[in-house]
Amino acid sequence: MPVGREPGGTDLVALLSARARVLLPVLLPDNDLDWAAYPSATPSRLVAAPRGLLEPDGPRLGVTAVREATLVFVPALAVDRRGMRMGRGGGSYDRALARLTGNSFVVALLHDGELVDHVPAEPHDRPVHAAITPGGGLTVFDAEAPEPAR
């Protein structure tokens, strides 16, 4: 679920959950991400969590559950034309993306102006395959799939 001014929202999650199983992140104390299924039948079962997050109150599926996903939406402060994303600096999504096996298509949801020419990248950073902005729609990058999980 988006936090603060992040794009997306409950409408997007509800729409997706009508067609597919949706996993939502659950922030762990070490900033890693566990996952839980979105309770589409009872969305009120999202509970307040630290840092202003809303999380499902259902069973936790483990940090590797993201490997099941064929489509992964990630937040970003910016994404460059190579598909490199800038997050908030906690490494949560970098760790999650590193677990993907290459069968997932990763899309960053951005505001207009957040698709930029360059963001700094470090060796642990993983590219996204595409970004969506309100004004520009879908932009697909010529980025390679995340390396297989080790």
C-alpha cells in the first residue's frame, strides 16, 4: 500500500485483487520485507504499522514469497532511463528484488517528473523493467531482468 504521497492506492490494489492474488509487503524490524496476501474480501483487515504503513493482518508468507509474483509494483523516489530506481535508502526493496528469479516483471509507480536521466546506482541495486507515470503512461526500459536469486 502506498505511503504518504506515493502513487497507487487502495483502488489499484482492489482492482488487481479482483483478477489475481496480490501480495503486500510487511516491513520487518531489520527493514527486510515479509509478505502477506491482500485480504480482498475484507480490505478493512489492513492494519496500521510503523512508518505509516498499512499491512495485511493475515499469515506471513516469508521473505521469499515475492518469488511467486509475475508482476511486482515497487515504490521509487525516481527511476532513470536505464531502469535504475532510487528508493528511500532502507534497502527493503533492493533485498526483495534480489530474491526474484527472473520470471517477474518489475514496474515502478512514479509521479510525473520522477522519471529522470540518471540516478546513482550501487552494486546491490537492481533495475526495474518499466515505470508508470500519470502523464507518460508506461515506459519500458532496455534493462536486463534481475539476476537469479542466490
